[in-house]
Amino acid sequence: MQTPTGQDGRRCAVVAGASRGLGLLISAELVARGYRVHGCARDEAALDRAARLITQGRVGPQETAGTGSFVGDVCDVTDAEAVEAWVAGVRHEEGQVDVAIHVAGIIQVGPLESTSLGHFRAAIDTMLMGPVHLCLAVLPSMLSAGSGRLGVVSSVGGVVAVPHLLPYSVAKFGAAALTEGLRSELSGTGVTATTIIPGLMRTGGHWHAQFVGDAPKDYAWFAPGASMPLLSVSGPRAARRIVDAVLAGRPQVELTPLTWVGRRVHGVAPGTTSRLLGLVARLLPRGQGSGPSMSSDAGHVTGARARRDLGSRVVDALSVLGDRAARRHNEATPEEVDRVG
């Protein structure tokens, strides 16, 4: 089923969190399919780099790159008024928003005793309220047109609570509930909502992950897991499957076998799954402090810093594919690569 077209017959998509990683790849995939893509992020310099990568055909489907176009817009998805103004500006320029996909996210890795209220707020504001803001901003015009496609990136951590990712899982569970509820509410309107449930992806996101406990030790397991082929899916493949599912109006897309298995095992035996994950949690590095804090501080160490502090050739070797993806997908600037080595 085709979405409607805007002014001059152009199809328009908005992508929240488009400057790097999965959001950049989804934007490039939509451009390759002829969409005029407005992608937002908080960092203008990163958006400029993303625009160059897409325009030059250096990211996304090489054989069709450039059939659409990309526009980078500075916008913070946690700011409801900013999102509303962004969508209104896109509609004014393009006539209609046909597709809206929320990808923007942060991932905080660490044990409960190193977690604060600030970490939960940061995760929820970005990965739950961000999708709420985007969906509420685009839905009136989509409902008026009788057609539209919504997609929200949740996670396997949004259907199974994974140890050392508690704020992330809380936000992603909410994002999954949002799209599931929207599917029911929008039935018969011509507007669809797709829940996107990836597992680990080789997008290079471990460079920008936020480590809140023993950063080097947590990086030592997280970075290889997000980089090794048997555990993770390539970023371009994930983006292609996501765009296919959203444009087709499918209710849900799961991107890795581990996601499929984990979701179903948890559904059949949630108690057993929780006990097994409890054993995993005991094996993971412990953090500092005697328990979680009500502090509003959301302090963290970036993956790039944790890698430098760890200084492990073994971990670097196991993460080589993820590091390459970080360079390709705008997760790491040349300056960052030079600093880390």
C-alpha cells in the first residue's frame, strides 16, 4: 500500500535521530527509495556530515543513492514544542508527512547500584517521550489524509529486561507499548504503526554508549557483543528490513534470531527467563556505590573513553567490525578515531 505524496508528487519522510548509526542508515534507505527525508538531531555538525555521506552515496544502497534527497534539521526530541515546530515546518515545506520513524536513543550500560534517577529520566525523555512527541505531532495530518506510516525503534530490551540496561529497558518497554496501542487506536484509519524490535546491531553505537558503572569492564563485554556477526546484525541490513516493514504497514519487525527466540521464551516462561537473567547479572561487572540514587545527575563515560581506558587488544580485535561500522556510519569522527587509536 503506497503512502500519499506531498507537493510536486514528492513523498516525504521524517526521521528523528538521523545523524548517525541506525537513523542515518534508515534515512539513506528512504532517500534511495525516492523520499525527501527530513532528519533531525541535536548536533548540527553531525547532521552536516550525515548529509554529505548520503548525498555522496557513501552510506546506504549504493546503486540507487541520490534518487531522493536529505535535509538535516536541528531538533531535540525531548522538547515537545521543538518537535511540533519541526514537523509543522516540514509540512509547510513539503505539503504532507507520509512516513515518520523515531530512532533517536541513548544506551546506558551499568549495574543498578551505579544508576541514578537522572539516568532514568534521560532514557525516558529520549526514547519514550521522544516517540510520543513525534507521533502526536504527525498524526493529525496523517489522519486527515487517511494515510501514513509510523515506526518506532524499541529493542529486545523493550520486551525482555536485560541486566545492566535497566533505564534503557524501561524506556524501550514504553516505546513498544506506544506503537502496540497506536495500532489498535488507528485501526481502519489508513495510518499504521510498526514496532521495531532490533537486537544487537553493527552500527558502531558502542562508541557513543554511556557507561555508568565500571566502564572499562562493561565495555569489554558490550563492544564485542555489538560487533560480532553471530551476535549482531549489520546496520544496512537492519535499516533495509525496518524500512520494508514500516512502508508495508506491518505491525512488528524483529531483526535477529536471538530477538525472536528471546521474545518467545520470555513469553512462554517469564519466571524462568528472569531467573536465568539473574544469573547473568551476577556474572557481569559490579559498579560503585551501595545502591541506586535519587540524584538527578546522569554522569557517564562514553564508549570511546572506556575503550581507551581499557586498552585491551583482545577486545579491540573482537570489536573490529563494530569499529569499522562506527567510522562508516558517522558514530566516530576521524578526530575521535585518531584520539582512541
